Amino acid sequence: MERNENFPYEELSDISIRLAWGQLEMYADDIEQIQVIASGDDHTLNELRIAVKENELQIEQPQYGISLDITRGHWMQLCVRVPRAWSKAVCAGTISGFISARGLGGSRIELETITGDLKASGITASEISLRTTAGTIHGDGLIAARLASRSVSGDISLDEVSAKICRLTSVSGDMSIKLQTGFEQMDLRTVSGDMTILSELEEMQVSLRTVSGHKTVNGVTLTQREDAPIVRATGVSGNLKIIGLRG
């Protein structure tokens, strides 16, 4: 079974998607309306709510935030195509489903899973937030004024990032971020997970604090200049590493 619905985007303030176990794919395309395509078994698609309320496009599985009962349903894949002209907010979350988002733009992009994996590529927004509990996060080509990523046990891997302010947090998952351009401030916190920063910058103001982990800085000159980018990283047993890529 398949559901295919279209919505004019000009009057919408944001897009909100809340799924239990369905897989979600979102991407920008050369279209004039938001297109929602859902494929799955009859029971699952009949219960899927797709509607505009108070200028917000809402897509929701009834189980989200209540209970996760997949005994009555079999499968669902949701595809949301957004016009390239879209410039508002997008908030999407799943409990156990996989999220893939690419080419999106907007004022705020928030993607979140609990146990599902999350992949984001080619996204530009004033604020980008990527969160998971036990799933993995992979991002590349992310451009934002503020970028935040959070995990409990899942790994975080961010490549080719351009952001003025970055905040990464993990408990036991490893974190890695490769910066494409300069930045103003970066805050990283971990307990037992390792963290790695890769950058082409020559100088940084750096504060690395860990109880039993190793601290490593290679290819970057430490400075106290007030106009230099600031890195604050703290951990308990995780290793903290900064690697300069220049040259």
C-alpha cells in the first residue's frame, strides 16, 4: 500500500515528523510543493497521521512517545521531498527507525533517534541539531552558525563541517569532527568515549581536561590570543586528540 500527499509550503512555519519504527528519508528537490510518500502495510499506513495544524505539517505514527508495538504492523518507509526554496524549521525523530536527510536547508534542522542510526549530508541551516541515544550519527557537508550533536552510547562522526559554534556531547560513544573552515568556539564533553578534532587551522586556544585519558595535540600551535578559535574538551577516561591538517 502507498500514500502520496502534497502540501503547499508557503504558508507553513515548520515540518514535524515523529515516527516509532518507520524508516525516514528526507531530501530537497526541484519541486514546488512538499511531497509525502509513505509505503507500508495497510494497518500501518491507515494509522499514520499526515495533516497541517496551525501552519505546521505534522506526520506521526500513533505509537510515538507512547508505546512501541510492532506486532500489528509489518513495515513502513516514509519519503519526504522538500522544495529547495524551503527556509523554515524541520524537526524529525524516530524511536528505532533509520533517518537519512540530505540537501535540506532551513532556519533550524533537528534530527533525533533513540536506537536508530542517523545520516545527514549537505545540510545548511542557522541551527543544526543531531541527537541519538544508542544509534550512530554520521554527518558530512554540514553548514551552520550553531551545530550541536549528542549521543549516549552511539558514535558521532562529522566530516567537512563549517560552523561558528559547535557543541558535542557523549557518554561512552566516540566522537570525531573534521572542520572544513575556521570556527569561533567548540565545546566537547565525554565520559569514556574518545574524541578527535581535525582542522586546518594553525592556532587555537585549547583547554583539554581528562582524569585518566590521554591528551594529544599535533600540528596545531597553542596560543592565548583573544581572537583565536577556542576549544574546550573534557573527559573522564576518554582520550582527547586535536590534529592539525594544514600542509
